[in-house]
Amino acid sequence: MKESYNLEFKEEISRTFLKTVSAYANYNDGEILFGIDDDGQLLGMKNLATEESLRIENMINDSLVPVPNFEISVEAIGDRKVIRLAVKKGKDTPYYCKGKAYKRADTATIEVDRFELRRLAMEGINLNDEDRKASSQELSFAVLERWLQEAAGIEKINLDILKTLNLYNKDGYYNLAGELLADHNEIGFSGIDIVKFGKDISQIQFRKTITNRSLLTQFDMAIELFEQYYIFEEIDGYNRTKKERIPKEAFRESLANAIVHRLWDINSFIQIAMYEDQIEINSPGGLPAGVSKEEYLYGNISVLRNPIIAGVFDRLNIIEKFGTGIARINEEYLHSMTKPLFDVSENRIRIVLPVIKIDKLDLPEDEGIVYGVLKEAGELTRKAIDLKTGFDKTKTIRVLNKLTTRQLITKEGSGRSVTYKLK
């Protein structure tokens, strides 16, 4: 047993655990186990566990404002007793411990900065950053109107439609989401910075910064630049066929998700770096609170950081709100030996889309997918292959056996430590 994002061990009771209570209440459910050291070694409680449980409860009630929802239980593990403190994510954020609010960073607990504190305060009053009053109330929506005409058959945009889209607040003002989707805005950091490199980063062939324009205009312009560099026509006799070096739908999905899920209070652009062999898309802000990297990559879930903008993009058929973005990007690379890369950190999400490469081996579809996954990753367990391909256990084992019989892959180790790699 090891410490994790939502599990902490404490050998004994000291005031340091209160910071972690604040972190769990602010961001995600979590547990603290007392009577276990940092290495996961079971020590048990030195004093009477029931009395120590009461002491923990009093410490939380005296030190946390507001007091979060928590449960304390005493559990026996062998001949030792431990105390389990379970803390629930609260709605009345921020939860302060001695005047400071905290969050988890992997297995550590750290104080939130002023930007995070502001976000917690807005969440506590059920207000998203995009709900804030726009800096300008003189806005036009010709671009949005054209999109609505095509996607929803709406002939003319009006205030009622803007209210329905939640771009015009019930208190009588345009919000930040409305300003971002208006034809022009003064939010200088809300744009996209695109760079096209040559053979290396010292060769900049093209650079364009798109800002102060509707998110929909930015989206369209980025797609146009993508098509210019990564889509070409192949002539075969009298026929012309469009070919994609990088799947357009994968780029479109990555770009839309970067726009919809970015943080708007960070003074930073969405950055798109175009290389000969790949595209990198960097979006400001990490994962939404309470979502782990594993859930983001494999959980098929979606926590909307900007629900108003996401709602408009959904109505315009640009995205789906059901968390299928990563799966749809991966699907575009099913038959490619190169695969997308998803890099998640505290302050950004980075998606790398490589140029498609089709292996010359003439393999059935399922075998080609597994072969491609192993070629990209090098060495994987069967369970990891399940996650990357979406196959169930039985199917993965059947395909691995066929590839082994073909002498294309090798099996190493035994029991749960078995891994597979290309021969």
C-alpha cells in the first residue's frame, strides 16, 4: 500500500494532517490513515484509538472553516488498530485551515496560490470564471450567427437566443463567455499562438498569433492553417485524392478541447507547434479539480471547466460533452504505427499528434492495432494493452497469442509481471 493523490499515511496525530483535510475538502474525496508510516508500514495506534478518534474530530472542528463533511472509523488490521479519516469534497469552498487553503500535488499537500483561491471562492458561490461580467457590453455576434444558421437553422440571432446560450446573464449583462464568443473582444490572452517549424526549431517558416477575435474565428483559422500544411492532394491519372498526413479529426478534436477546457484567468495562449513529423498542442491549465490523469485518459468522463462555452460548442456540433474526446483522437490512429501522446501536468495539458505511419506488414486489423501499440510503447503488460486498444482481456490474449505464433512479439516474465514487446 502506497500513498497517493487521495490517500495519506500518518504515523501519529499531529496538526499537519489538517492541511490535507483542507485539500480534500477543496478538491476531491480522500482518506488519511493514522497508525501507518510514510513507507506504508503498519504500526498501529500507540494510544487508545477511540480517544484518539475524538481528538481528531475536535481538531478538525476547531481548525477548519467551514467544517467539512468527514467520517472517522477505527479498524483492526491483524493485531493492530488504525484510524481511518474519510473527507468528502465540499460545496462551500474554500475550506481554510488556520486561514490558508490547501490542495494536493501528487502525494504532497501544498498551499493554493491566489489564482486557485479565487477559483475556489467562485466555485463556493456556484460561479464559473466564464460567468464573470464582460469587460465590454458593446458586443456583436455575426460569427456566432453564421455558425447557428448552419448548425441549428437559426436565421437571426437575438437577445433571447443569447440568453438561452447563457451568454447574457439574467441580471442584464454579457458574461465572459459571451465576450469570448463575440466578434471582437479585448481579452488579449484568450488567443492561439501558432508556429510552423522547418527541419528543426531554429527554422521558423510561419508564425501567427490569433487574438481579440471570436473563439469560433480562432478555431476556423487554426483549422485552415492545419489544412495548409498537413493535407495534400495525390494525383492518380485523372483523379485527385486528398490525403491527410495527420488526421484532421484528431487535430480538430484536440483544438476544440483545448479551447473549451483551458483556464481563462491565466495570462497565456493556447500554443500550437507544427513540426515536420508532428503537431503539439499546449493548453493552459491542468485537469479540472477531482479528475485524475487515468480518468482523463481512460475513464471516458468529462468534468466541464467552462460549461457555457462547452454548451455552445456542443450545440454547434464542434464537440460532444460526454468525455469521448481522447477516445476519438485515439480512434483516428487505430491503423497507424505512430500514436498520440497525452502529457498532463498541474499547469497544462499537452497533446502530441504524430504523422501517420502505416506499417508494411500485412496483418489483420486487430493484430495490426496491438502490433502498433507495442511498436510505439516498446514493452507493455497485457492490462496496459487492454487500456490502449480498448480490447477486453480475452480478445487481447487471443491477439497476443497470434502475434507470438507469427514470431513478431516475445513474452517475458511470468505471472502478473508478464510483459510483451516486439521481437
